[in-house]
Amino acid sequence: MSDETVELARKTIANLPVFAGADAQSMPVTRLGGLTNLVFRVEHNNDVLCLRLPGEGTDEYIDRKIEAHNAKAAARAGVSPQLVFADPDTGIMVSKFLDGFETMTPDIFTSKKGAAARAGTAFAKLHNSGETFDFRFELFSMIDDYLEILSKKTVDFPEGYHDVLAESAAVREALNARPAKLAPCHCDPLCENFLDDGKTMWIIDWEYSGMNDPLWDLGDLSVEGGFSDALDMEMLNAYFPGGPGSAEMGRVVIYKAMCDLLWTLWGLIQHANNNPAEDFWAYSTGRFERCRKLMDDPNFAQHINAIRKT
């Protein structure tokens, strides 16, 4: 499989203007990780680049023109590598590769001193950059869109999903009553989308990015990284110079539950599409159970009320 994907990368390189004149067969090409896309490290003319080939079926829910616009804006904001080439028709992208940076994981976030704080600082830099992303990341509209995609596929839902979705109406009402000021957001902050050298945290992969409540990013990263309360506060104190208030904490906790509610559906789409990257049924049921547990906590209603009182 690795040889096949590298050969695919070489065939792509041979037809890209950014690599014009290069011998694709002799260039060092290394396959990297990725859940839905094919990603490669490519050495070219004393430079190191990252080649991204879109995964099969991703055109159902990713607008590559929006992604390219937002990736360029994130680079201008100083939180993401420079985008060198993007073809919105094919989804092929080439960006600068950050050598010397470590790809983050939940374990590394837990063990690496100051990592959560650096992520909070990177988010603050992005959210306060003044850049404008194309696309409005709207939680409940995206849930509806994913449900529509799933209605055309043969797939089961985790038991109780639609009941919990109905219960989330209280969240929707509170957020609509107290809308946040929108900011350019990553919206899909998997730990692996963060690169760190111990001094600066960079963010990559802008497929789901858009204008959003900035606290979505913090709540979602907390979930993806399995952050402890201490790591949450490290990140939040770096993001908020004076520390978060009750309403900010309420939004972060609520978004922890809501991101699991949303990404459960994303996982079901991958499951229905037979994506071999991992067991997406287990991924989806695990996320849903975590969402339900948090929403069943008596304190969850208090966080909703804190938003309403803002």
C-alpha cells in the first residue's frame, strides 16, 4: 500500500507546475499520516514541501476552494505554513513543510511542558488576526448536512443518537440567544493538526475551517487531546490573559459535547464509505457515548444557564 501511494504521489508531482522540470521518479517522497487524505513529504530543489492528495469521497463534504482561501489566510495570520499550490478542482495542495517540528498527539500534549499553553496562544493569534475565512461553520446546519448525506447511505446510528440530538435543542436555544462574535477558526483541531518545536505551535489542515465562535476551537481541542482540568486551564489562561469567566467556561464545556455530537456523524460517513484508515464505527460510538455522558452530567445545565445570563 505504501509503495502504491508513493507511486501515485510521483505521478501527481510529474503533472504539477510547482514541480516543473523535476524528475519525479528520483525525488525523495515519504508517505505521512492522515485519516482521510494522502499526505507526503517531498524534497525538491533544496526545499521541503508537503503534498496533499484528497481522500476518496471527501468531495461530499469539503469545498476545496474555501479550504485554499482559508489556508492562505491562516498563513497570513502567522499560524500555518505557506501554501505554495492549490487546485480547487482536484483538491491537490502543496505547502511548505515544517522540518524540526513534532506532530502532536494526545500523549505528547499531556507530557510536553507548555504545549497546551502554546496551543492557546496559537488560537488567540488566529482568532484575533482580523483575517476573514470563507464559509460559516454553523454547528447545527452541519449536523443537518451530515444527516442528509447519511440518509443516502446504508448505515446504522449509535443507539439513542437522535434522542440526544433532540436534547441538544436547549444548547441551540442558548447559543442563538447569546451569539458570539465570529472569528476565523480551525474548527477541526485534532492533536495531529498541531506542530510544535517547544517554542511555537503551528496549525495545519484547514478543510473544515470557517468563521465560528472561537471557543469551539478550544473545546474541541480539549476533547481531541483528552485534556485534564489542569491542561484546560493552562490552555485557557494562555488564551484569556485574565482567565476565562463562567460564560466562557460554559461555552467551552458545551462545545466539548457538541463537537462529539457532530463528529459522530462524520465518523459514520467514513464508516459508510469504507474508509480503511481506522475502525470508524468504534470511533463514532465512542464519541457519542462521551457526548451523552457529558450532557447527562448535572453541571451541564449550569453551563447552559451561564451562557443565557451573559
